[in-house]
Amino acid sequence: MEEVERDSRDSRDETPAILGKHRQEVERSLSKALSLHNPDLHTMLQYHLGLGDEHGNPTVSNQGKGLRSSLCMFACEAVGGLSETALSAAVSIELVHNFTLIHDDIQDGDMERHHRPTLWATWGTPKALQAGNVMRTLADLGIQQLSSHQVAPEVVAMCSKLLTSAYLETVEGQYLDLDFEGRTDISTSNYLDMISRKTGALIRCSMQLGALTGNSDAKTVQALTKCGRYLGAVFQIRDDYLGMWGDEEETGKAVGNDLRRKKNSLPLVYALEQAGTMEKEQLQSIYAKEQVEDSDLVSTLALLADLGTPEYLQGLAHDHAVHALEALDGIELVPGAKQEFQELVEFLLTRQR
Amino acid sequence: MEEVERDSRDSRDETPAILGKHRQEVERSLSKALSLHNPDLHTMLQYHLGLGDEHGNPTVSNQGKGLRSSLCMFACEAVGGLSETALSAAVSIELVHNFTLIHDDIQDGDMERHHRPTLWATWGTPKALQAGNVMRTLADLGIQQLSSHQVAPEVVAMCSKLLTSAYLETVEGQYLDLDFEGRTDISTSNYLDMISRKTGALIRCSMQLGALTGNSDAKTVQALTKCGRYLGAVFQIRDDYLGMWGDEEETGKAVGNDLRRKKNSLPLVYALEQAGTMEKEQLQSIYAKEQVEDSDLVSTLALLADLGTPEYLQGLAHDHAVHALEALDGIELVPGAKQEFQELVEFLLTRQR
């Protein structure tokens, strides 16, 4: 039954098996994790997770990809563990990730996410800020649930500490990102360091916690952690690519969206690093404008193309993908796991949304 | 030496011993807990804690009362433990408390705290929001440090869970508070329930963690927890009193400050509950105004006095103080502890700031 569902999902979305396999299980557990005395808070969290509407009525799931929870479940199974052992960790990671999204939307003033109004746009900043904090608290409480699945107390404590540290790295990365805003002197190496914290830390942690709860040896945990680190970079580099050259029908965002928003993403950072004096001035003058016009968009996209920016990004993502796969060399995983992982990597390299 | 310092502090401020005793130790540990890669984040957190200026230079401490950390240290010593055992818990509670203050200031749009610009007023909302999140993360990491002071792993896990749960209660209380804004149908019982979560949970937790790390038996932990619950109410009721009738020179806020801000605090909740139809209309019309005028202030303060509001608040605080002291009956504490606690209770009942 699960097999059939997975297949039908795959053929519909071309979603790799890793992302489809445990989706329903994770959603059920996410929904259960939102047990709160306050009905309004419950409604807000359910709404943000795409499991309910703004009045608290359940809706057909409208969630993101669930990459982090899927990776956690995958890593646990890949080392020979039972996926249900990792479930509390997977749910906690998804909650932490969603908490960061709620606060991100407030910080960035974003009014929409997944084609729906954001939490702060619907309930106002003070309530949305609190709802985010509660989401994070449920994650903290949730990870303690690992102990009810035969995970040893010291492993639970370690998982809790790793998740907290990964979050600290995330927030330090977000802070760096805020700091980079409007600056034109960021090197690609600065930028890659920033995203390895901002996006990478939690993705890496997903695989780490999966491997730990699956009870694998230190060498295997280390290999999967390293693999997760590279995978995080693949994910974010492609995200930056789509932010500039994504298809509007797929991403819901027009071509050059990050440019319109004057976002300091990898394409710009790279282009500024490569540009000659005149090209640099051209880029800086556009980013200094109050409003980016369509004509600016056309000329900037042409300049980025001249500098080989799209090829650079795809090449860089590809290199990280190779490193992610290489990290799994020399460790033993259950049959089929490396194949499934390769599918996921290919999906992340070429995804349109 | 410590004794001398304590005495000089006491005679200067009339600060009860519990609040003075471990202040320097806690401040040193707080300062150490702020170990962060990012220098800007470090500066912000140090600034908020009153340990540094906005450029990162150390300043003479300009902290709050440190009530929560002091209670934690006190409870540990009172049950016969060594106060340094509780230090990590005391610091974590103080960090969680300060995290809530940073986010509160954003939510309430408050520009000043302890006579200095707030974090968001100095660095902007996005950075302040992140700094708050980091403060909380350091608390999560800090509580794990208990294990390096011979606290058993299961007690560390329990302390971590209790602190997280207390924070969840705090935020549910804050959320209720936001929800009460502008409403005139809140009963005193609703209000007291709200403050028992918003302020009470963390104060209660301070004594609970102190007793736990001091390795006391279940009955003693329970008694100190109950005592902490009542003490939290004493603290907040007096806070609401000072928000309405505080001395400007002491509190830094003019008489009727909460009225000017149209804050739904206990004096108003009580008065609305007691008022006849005409008085109710008078109160409602003032709270419905865009701006509260001096003449409104005078008439409202007179109405509150007519309804016996100040006496009600002080009576209620006194009742809770009695319950707090009674909670300690029948348990054994080290000599002098009950006396010290009584001093603290008297201070909290009569404090001017």
C-alpha cells in the first residue's frame, strides 16, 4: 500500500522516493505535536504548517518539501535503524525549521509563503513572533520523546544538544545574512560560509540525528554528517539559482525575483567578484536604486550571463553534489540507500521549485 | 569579604540578602555564557544584560533585580545544596527571562528599558529578534552545563524539560495578554491566571530548579515550587500596583503610566469588575480614546480609589505572600533560610521599583 502510494506520488510529481516515503507519517506526527492549551496558537501553528486554514479547519496538506524530516528518516533507515525511532527527531527538526521561517517572514516583511498570506500578515507581528517561539518550544519538548523509542538517554541528550547547536549556527548565519544586506564587498567564500550556517546547519543536523537515532557507529555518523553538509550547499545554491532564473509558473516568482528584491544572493556576489570596474559600477548603481525597473532587470541578467554566472552556480552545486555522494564511500548502508540518495541529489540539482 | 560587600549593598539599597548574595557570581557567569562567534551578536546581548555599551565596551552593571537567578541560588542553598551547583540553572533562567524581555520590547514597541534604548530601538527589529533567539539558545545550551557539577543526567534532563515547559507557559501567558488587549470583559480570575503563566511560571521554575539541583526530596521540591508560584503572583501584583501608583523618581515612570498606555493591568480589570454601569462606561470611554489626557488620568485615578482598587491589590499581594510563606511550613530548610525568605517577601510587597 505504502509502495503504491509512493509510486503514484513519484509519477505525479517526480518527487524522489526519499521525500515521499514518510511524508504522511511525519505530517500526522507534526499535527499531534501541536498539542497546546491555547486554541488560537494551535490554529496559527497548524496554519503555518499548511495543515489548517486561518479558522482552524483542517485543509489538504499544503506543506513544503519536508526535506529535513525526510533526510532524518532516510539516514536512520539507511544505517539499518527503524524509521519510527527517528520520527520525534524528524518532527523536531521540521518544527525548528518552520519556526525560523515564521521569524524570517517577519524580518523580511514577506507577505506570502506557499501562495498563502504569512502568519504575521494574517495575525500581526506580535502574535506571529510568539507563535514562532512556541513552535520552537514544541521542538525542544518533542526531541525528548526520543527516549520513548528505546533511544538511550545519552543519545537523546546529544541529539538535543546537536539540534540546539545547529539552530544557533542557523541564527548566526541569518544574522550574517542581515549584515551582508546592501554590502557589495562580500566574497563568494564569505557567502558560502554564511549559507553553510544559515541553511546548511539544519540540513546537516537532519542526517546527523537520523544516523544517531539509527544507532550507527561513529564513523558512519561522521560520514552522513559530512554528506549532509554538502547536500545543504547543493540545496541552497540551487535555491539562489531559482531565485534569479526560476520559472514563474513553477516557483510562483518572476524571473529576476531576487534582483527585484535587491537580495544579496550568490549570483550577485559572484558577478561582483568577477566584474571589471565598469560592470561593477553598473551592478552597484542598480542595487542602489529605490526601485529596480524592467530595463535594469534585462541589462543585469545579460551582464550576469556574460560573466558566466548561471554556469558557475550550476557547476558549484554539481561539485558539492559529487562531494555529498563521495562522503558515503567506504561506509555500509542498507541495500538501495545509496541509489535513493543519488536520486535525491539529482532532484535537488535540477528542481524547478 | 563577601559578607562585607553584601552588607554595604544592603544598607545602600535596602536590598534583601537573597537578591544581593550571589549577584556578582551570576553576572560573571552570565558574561561567560555569552560566548559567540559573531562579535555583533555578542555586543547586543551584553548590552541588553546591562554588562556593556552599544559598542561592546564593558560597563558598570546596570542589570535588573536578578530575582529569578537569586531565587534559584537561594532554593538550592536552602535545601542544603551548594549554590555553585545551581549556577548554570540560575544563569539559564536569567537568559530565558531576558530573551522574553527582548521580544516583549519588540512586541510592545517599547523604546526604553532600565533608562537605556531597547535592543530593537538601537539595532532594528530584525537583528533584535535574532539576538533574542540567540539568548534563548544560550540558555538551552547552558542548562546542559549542570552535568559538569555532579548533577545526575536524569536531573539535568528534568531541569531542561521544566525550563522549556515554564517558558511555554510564559509565552502562552504573553499570548493571552495580547489577546486581552482592548477587551473590557476580563475577570480578575482570568487576569490572575494569565499572570501566573506570563510572570509566574518562570519565577516558580527558578525555585523548582534550585531545589532540584540542591538534591532535595520530592516533598521539599514540591513545597518550594508551590512557594515560588505564590511568590510570582506577589511580584506581578506589586508590579501592576507600581504601574499605576508608582513613584516616578523610583520607577522612572509617571503615576498612571499603565493608564496612559491603556494597559489592561490588574487595577483596571478589578475596577471594571467592581464598577456600576455608569462607572464602567466612564472607564471604557477613557480606554477607547486615542490619547489619554491628564484630566482623564485624574478622574480615573479618583474612580479607582473610590472602588478601593489600591487596597484590593495590596490585600491580594499580601494574601499570596502569606501562602508563599505557609508553603514552607513542614519542610526543613537550612538555618536562617526561612528568615531570609521572609525578608524577600516583605521587600517584594513594599518595593518602590
